[in-house]
Amino acid sequence: MTAKQRRRNAFRNAAYVAPVFLLAAVAVIMQYRWVQRNRYKFASPTRTQIIRCDYCGGSGEVRTPEGKLGPCPICFGSGSRIVRRYYEEDRLCPVCGGMGRIIGTNGRAITCPRCGGRGMIRSSITKRKR
Ligand SMILES: [Zn+2]
Ligand SMILES: [Zn+2]
């Protein structure tokens, strides 16, 4: 093998490796950005707050139409809920009041569509969207 051929071989190898390196770099950047965006899933909450369930008055029980006592559909019978604040801009969801669940139009409890059940919304995002 001449020196010229060897150099050509090395070039071919480099041309093959470069896109793989590029892909790996992009994958790392995407992962980094995903972690940045979902940091609240890993970070410890800055503050926790106990929300008393308004629907059952904190007792955890509600009367069914038949007059029996049953577990509250909003708080699942616990009477309260702990919400975790991850960002400084987080504030209580105005729709569900932090409970994460509301009574829907059909009279059944549904996950709050505003906060997705988290009970907190980031006020800066709503401001930026406008
Ligand atoms: Zn309740
Ligand atoms: Zn909500």
C-alpha cells in the first residue's frame, strides 16, 4: 500500500465517522434541551403547599345523590392535596384552585384542563403567549 492510498483510506474513514459524530452531538443537545425543559420533574420543589379541598370542605367525603356518604371525587377522599412549586413564577391554577381536578359539565370529576392536573401554572408562560 502506497502512502497515497493510505491517506485516501484514512479520508474515507473520516467521511464515514463524521456524520455519526454529528448525530451523536445532536442527540446529546436534544437530550440536554429536553432535560432543561422538564427540569421540574427532577428538581426538588422550592415550596410545597397544602390545599384544602373546597368541594368536600376538607372532610374527604361527599353525599351522593342517594344520600350516602362517599369519597370526594376531587381529592379522592383525602380532604386536601399537596401541590409542589418548582418555579418562582408558579402560581395556583385559577380554574381548579390547585386541586388539579374539577367537576366537569356532566357532573363528573375530570382532570383540570388548564393545568393538566398539576395544580400550578407558570404565569410567565401565559404572559409570553398572549
Ligand atoms: Zn374533597
Ligand atoms: Zn388546574
